[in-house]
Amino acid sequence: MFEHCLYFNTTSLARQLEREWTGAFKPFGLTPSQAFMLRVILDKQSITSTDLSIELNISKATCSRSVDGLIELGFVKKLHAGTDGRSHELHPTAKARAIHDDLNLASGEVTKKIKRIIGSDQFETTVKNLREIGSSIR
């Protein structure tokens, strides 16, 4: 019935992928969304919430809620930036830096598993195509 529906098929795939990455990040006490967000913060070492929301293609409100969760877990701290009291930067804590390599490894293992299942070329082509479609729709 939905063989030609981009929405249905990408959403179905997203649910399957969510289960895979949920299992990978569970040992860290993180959801996939939190883990990917933390990986960006760790990579940048300092980023504003606005830039983070752009990087992850999510709303500022969604970003703010996820950042609050990472702060509560002790992985991120907010530091005021500039003279504007509302402006702040996000920085990884020592706790976050301690799991950085393991977090990347866990994500990499899921990627390897999926590449084994569908093939490396199919994986790379699919990711490339999805990124191009997403860029075109914006």
C-alpha cells in the first residue's frame, strides 16, 4: 500500500534505526538524540544552542529540552558568553569527555552492523541520497 510513500518508508526505517542506536547508547544512560547531541558538543568543545539546533536540524525548543537533560545528567554545562545575559555556550564536562571515545565507538559499531547487513556501498549511497533529499526539501 505504501510502496511509493517517502514519508511512510523513511519513518519506518527511522523506527528501526532508533531501536539499534537506543541499544548502543543505553549503557551511557543516553537516548540516541542526546548521544548525537553530546557527540556534536564534544566535537566542537564550545557551541551555542542556536548553532547546535542548526547543526542537528532541530527546533530551538527541542534543542533546549535535550540540552537540559544533558545538563541534568552532568554531561554538559552552560557558560555565559559575551555581555548579553541570555547568550551562553555549551561545553562538555569531564564526565562527557571520559565517555567520548566509547560513545563514538558504540555508534560506529551500529554503523558497521548496518553496513554488514545492507552492504557498504548501499549504506553510503543511501546516506548521500537522504542528505541530498533533505537539503532539497528545505
